[in-house]
Amino acid sequence: MADTFSDNQIRQYRDAGSILARGLFSPGEISLLARAAREDRELDRRSFGRADGEGGTIRLSLWNHPGDGIYGMFARCHRIVRGAEQLLEGEVYHYHSKMIMKDAKVGGAWAWHQDYGYWYQNAVLFPLLTSVFIAVDPCTRENGCLQVCPGSHLAGRIDHQLAGDQAGADPDRVAELVKACGITHVEMNPGDALFFDCNLLHRSDQNRSDHPRWSMICCYNAARNNPYRDSHHPRYTPLAVVDDGSILRVGIRRFADQEIDVAWLEASADNAAKSLEK
């Protein structure tokens, strides 16, 4: 397997908690994903909202198993999986994926949080997880791009509490970490991908612009970090990695086109969404 990241990039990830891979996906690949997602009746039907405590609501669909369609080809492709393996130093498996649908004018905000602030409750012993945020649309300050607090992952897991329908990190500790580490607005073009540590503090503003900000996030757990009991997300399941050309070959194949994927999506929406309430 060819590497996704250089040694310098891996060191940057260790220090800052994230690495931005510009143009990881081609315009053709990301156009397929955008079209598939926006035309996917099942993805839309199984979406759910989370109030942001600021008067807005963010909409998302979440699933545990990658499947064989367009979403699965992204989550299982060599360039993402190999990157996650480099960062987590060993075999990984698919923990879950989600489509964040931050629509124009109405897309809600995400409070400051760590992913491990949620996943700690799911019997995952160590913070050996990484997420890959794939920009489907342009991500700008105006439409609520991701914001990160670089280096905050080194503080370890922070207590979380409910803010609206979301679990947010302890605001006092967040304020001090922001003073110490600052904030980076991660502006991205379609096809860019941000790999970030599960303890990295991140948030986003509401989308009050005229432009949507959809994104797909694929999350991976180290195989050696298998949860010690069942939860909303799966225990270790071997990941069948596909070559990078699989995305273009599979084309517009959505959940609505695959009966087995519909079942996976339904189960995930009903069960995995509960983990966001922790």
C-alpha cells in the first residue's frame, strides 16, 4: 500500500491534532458524491435534526456499515484507509459515517466538542480514533466551516454536557484552551479532506449564507481498540479496502439503490443517533 501522508505530515497531526489533505478527491469523484447524496431518498428520509441551543438545527444521516455503494467506496478507499492507518499506527475499522446537511440559511451550529467526548461512553478504552471530514460543498466562514482548536487534543478528554440537543465540552475549560491554542477556521474546497484526532476540540457556526455546506465524515477506530461491550457503533469488523478507482466505477449507487444498505441505514439512524445525546 502506498502511503497517504509523509513523515512531516504525521508529525503535524501529532502536534496540531489534524492534517488537511487538499484535493484528496477529484472533481469527478466529489461530484458523484454530491449528486448521490442530494438525490438519495433514503438518506433524506432517515435524516434527523439536532437543536444547537442557538435557535438553529443541524440535520444529519448516520450509518455504521459502509456498504458497497458510493458512500462505501469513499469510506473504504485506499487513500482514506491508509491515511487512517498511518495516523493510528495499525489496522483500522469503520466506526461509522455520516452526512452533515448544513443547508443554506437554516443550517445549525455545532457546539465545541470532542468526538471522544461522545465515544468514551461507547466502551472505547483509548482515544485511538480519527475522523475524516470530506468537503462536498465549499466550506467557508460564511456558510459555517469547521473550526478547530489546534493542539487541544493534547489536553485529553474533557467532560461534556448537554447544550440544546448536543453534548458540548465544558465551556470554562474550552475558553482556557482557546486562549492557549487559538482557533483555526478550516476553509475547504470540494474534495478536500481533514483528518482529525478524536480529542481535538472542534465546532462550526450556523449557515446563514445562500450556499449549502454538506460534508461527509468517515470515522475509524484502531482494530486493537475494540470496545469492551456492545454499543451504538460496531465492535471490530474487518474492513474490505477497495482501490481508489472504485469510486468512479461504482457511480451513482446510493442507499436507495441497495436493499441491504437501507437496512443498515435504518438501524444506524434509530440506534447510533442516541450516541450524540451523551
